[in-house]
Amino acid sequence: METLKAQESENFQEQNNPDDTKIENSGRCQYLYVYGIIPLKNSKDLKFNFIGLREKPITIIPYEDIGVLISKYPFLNPILDEKEAMEHADILKKIAKKTTVIPMAFGNVFNDEKILELILKKSYNALKETLEQIKNKVELGVKVIKNNEDVIMDEDKLKTEILNALNNLSVKSIPGENFSERLLLNHSFLVEKNNFSKFSDAIAKSEKKYKQFKFIYTGPWPPYSFVNIHIRGQK
Amino acid sequence: MILIDDLMLRAFGLSLKPFDLIWYMELMNDYALKEKYNLKKINAQIKENSLLFEIEEISEEEYNEKKELLKERLEKAKQIIENLSEAQIREIR
């Protein structure tokens, strides 16, 4: 998948605004918080019955047949806040239920519409290609955890068996971070929406078959792990 | 003036017990610091703590206690790393 880093020019650069606190206190939200990019074809009637971060409405900045989803936000450089990051994920989950979306990570804030229009214009082809690749697909996460005391024989063999069964039902899979010795497997799977039930059944079967392991199955998510597009302002 | 230190003696294949002890203590201290201020490792421990809570291997109380401890350690490690030279940071990582 194509990697793209669309950066605005230095003219658009802005560091932490010393007046940020004043902006927050006065209730002004002058910056634009980005959730993701969506196709606009057949989305004319797309309306969101939910609000964005800081209870601001979500709107679309269009370019040709794609658009970027934004809401007003008081800070240019948001501090990573667990609660707000969860809210961001929840909003994107709701968006993904309505349309295909290239999800953005928490904390992408821009100065104004012009920058975003420029990014859409410059990145149009890559964005269109990515939207096509993730159309009608969801991301599902699977973690398989070993019991603390168990010594597992044929660990690699079992891992391959579980992975193969799930890979057969997915378009693509990628390994996640191996952050614990307890993890036998930590993978994300890109799955066709109409294969979601089959995939869930395969997880249930694996849980029954490999009772020595614990399974954590999450999703459906917007395909965060399968889009390699980052839009960001220069720091 | 020639300073006789453990490294110099070691270069000549000599070893003095008190110097060796100091050398081992320095090594242990370096190792402990690297372990303590390794951001990647602390982040992994934070994730592992969540995982263990999710599979109900630890209680909410244990989870919160460890989470706070690790968050504090992460902040401290970040502050310490900010004050280190680039070479020292590379060594820790």
C-alpha cells in the first residue's frame, strides 16, 4: 500500500499557540480536527446523527469526489488524553458504520480549510486508491494469550494453524506489536464485511479447539492498520 | 600522574578484587538504568497490564495501582531522557 505523507508548506506552520488557554476558556474553537477521509459519491445525503469531540458538529470539506471529515477544535496541538482518544475511536467507529473511511489517528488538527483542501488536492490519487482498497471491509483484531504457567510445545505450529484458519477468511493480515511474552499472536485482519460472520465463527471454533489459550477478539474497526496515509502539519 | 583504575589493570590482564566489585556494580547500575528508563519497555508493560486486566487475571485495584506506577515511571523516564545526550539516548534504546 502506498505510503503518503502530505505535509503543508512552512507557510502554514504554527507551533503551540500561547493563547490556546484563552481560546478554550472563551469557548472559541478556531482549528479543525480531522477524523478521516471519505468518498463523496453516493454520500450526498450523508448526515451524522452524532457529534464530534468537544460536542462540535462534524462537517465535510469536499474536494472532487472525496471529502475530509472535521469538527472545530480549540487546540492546534492536542495533548494525548485517554478519554478523548477513546471518544475519537468511538466517533470513527460510528462513521465507519455509515461509509468507507480512511481513519486518522487521534490528534490531527489543522489551521484552516485551505490546508486541508491542498492536502486533498495533492494526495487525491493515493486517497482514491486507498478508499477503493478498503471499500466494504473492516478491521478485526485478534490476540491469543498463553496461560501463565503453561509450557507450550509446538508453539509455532499452533500459531500457524490459528493464523491460517483466519487468513483464509481475510483479505490481508498484519502482525501487531509483540508487547508481552504472554502473547502467542497479536494480529489485525482486513475482512470483507460480508465475511464478518464467518470470521467470527472461525474465532469461536478456534476458542473451542485451543482451550489452553485465551482469545481477545475486537472490532469491527475502521481499517486503521491497513491505511498507510498520514496527514499532518509540520511541527 | 598515572591513574591506576580498573580499566587500565584489565588492559594488562590484571584484576584486583575491590576494583572488580566496583566494575560489576557499575555494570549492574547501567543495566538497571537502561531497564528503568527504556520507554519502549515501559509502554509494553502498560499494554501488558491492560491485557491482564482484560482477561481478568488481575483485579481492577491491581490494574489501577500498576497503571499509576508505570505512568509515573514513564513520565520520569521521559524527563530523564530529555536531559541526556544523543549518545546516551542511543545507548538506552
